Amino acid sequence: IFFPLHKNYAGFILNWDSGTTFTYHLMLKNTEEWNSVDPVAAIEAVLGEKTSIEIISTQPWSAHALVAERYHKKRVFLVGDAAHLFTPTGGFGMNTGVSDAIDIAWKIQAVLEGWGGNKLLESYFSERHPIGVRNTEEAADCFNRLSSVMKYGDELDEEGPGGDAFRAKLGVELKDQEKLISSSGTLLGYRYEGSSIIVPDGTEEPADDPRTYVAIARPGHRAPHIWLEEGVSLFDKLGSGFTLLIFGDCSERAEPMQEAANIIGLPLDIITINDPDAIRLYEYQFVIVRPDLMVAWRSNSLPRNPGETLNILRGEHPKECEPTFIS
């Protein structure tokens, strides 16, 4: 990706095949109409010279920052671009859409298989809508920051001390654009704080830094990856349903948890991990990971009532009763 900084050519130039196919996204001025722009002239202007150009297509598009107010109505669920429209800066659109699909897919499967609770599908909105807003705002912020350094003209090329000082200042501003391509915090650091199907452990929520992802096995966060041996990730050990990870030697019996899962039909694998680095990373001895790789619960002891815990995780909440009146 190339970013022409001169205000007359502001936009984005993308190369698609490490060769000769490009897309030039030219930001139009308020007085310009897209179909009045000569595409060959626009490309030669930004290049500064004439060259052989084949125009494949020319079309307009508008950058959006929109999130649907509802993700779910009856049998219809919104996922991906149907739920949120981003500016492309940062590349968050597909990542967010894939995460939407992963979240709703296991919940629909749970309901179809009969073990999903009566409030499970409702949790899709409460978990994913805040992430849609978060990521949309982050993409818009990336766009606004980038466009703010595309406001300069010929002073970009001035010779002498004045031009040198200007470019040094601009270099500092450009350094702040790093999160356009260094955004692991946005992509992996999302969390489902306050979700009704997550059991909190009382630990403080860490800072949400768009640039930096910090691996943490806190409930509501993505389960951290770690290599257990050459070519074998902890993720390779997880089943397609829920997984109870037991870290280190354990004197407690996990059979009651498995029995409670069997009673309600919830798929649960139980795996023991003795890797010392994994034990330090996950911090607690018992951790339950959801089918979508999100940590649902953790503790240093197994629950006294495992069925109650599993009901929370599968979204089974007590049905509200009508008030009873005695006359």
C-alpha cells in the first residue's frame, strides 16, 4: 500500500499481485464528481510522469462508519458487513465479520442440537455489538489520523532548512500511523466484558490497546495460544465443543463436571496440561474454553455445583414467572 501525502493526490494506492495491477483510491474534494475525473490523468498526476495505463474499471465508493442497532430479530441474524460498515483503514472489516460468524455459529449449533440455553442466542448481540462499535470507531480513527497528514501541498518538496524541518515534523506525525498495520490489540484483544454467559473471576479488566495484544486467560478474553511442543499448539488439543483445561497435577475429581455436562448434552472435553509455561500463562488451575476459543470460566477449584456453572455458560437462565396473586 502506498499513501500519496500531497493534498492534490490524497488517497491510497494498492498493488494486488506484486506486479502491474493496482487500485488507486483517490479522495475527492467536495466540489468534485467521480465521473468527471479522468482516471489516466489522475494516475499520471500522482506518478509525475506519463506511462502506459490500462483502466480496468472506475467506480465510486463512500467510506462508512456504521453499526446496526440490532443484530438479531427472530430467525434472522446480521453478521459481517450486514452488521457494521467500516472504512478499510486498518483492515478490520473481515476480521470482525469472521469473529461475528464464529460467535453466532456455535450458538446456533447448540440450539439446534438441544443443549443451548434459552438466552444463548440473545448473547450474540450483547457480545458482538460492543466489538462492532469498538472496531468501527478504531477504523474511523485510523482514517481520520491518516487523512490529517494528507493536507499539505508543495511544501512537502521544498529544499533547504525550512523544508527539512517540515519533513521532520511530518515524520513524527506519520509515525503515529503505525497502528494501521500494527493492530494486534484490535484484532485479538477484544473481550466480552459483562457477558451473561461468561463467569467473571473478579480480576481487573486490562487496558484495551489497539496496537498491542497482551495474551491473558481472563474470562471473556480469547484463550491465549502457546506451543506445547514442536508444531503442537494448545489450540490443537481443544475439542469442537467446550474444553475444561486442567493445568498441573490435580487432586480434585473432574468427573462431576463431565457428568453434569452429559446430563444437559453439552459437549465437554477434559484435558490436562503439564507444560510449565502454559501453567504460568493461564495462571489458574482450571479453565473452561468455549467452542469459539473464548475463556468462559476459570478458578483454582472446581465448582461445587458444576451444573449451575455450565447452565450459565450455555445461556440457560431461569425463566421469568408471572406474579401470583392470592385473594
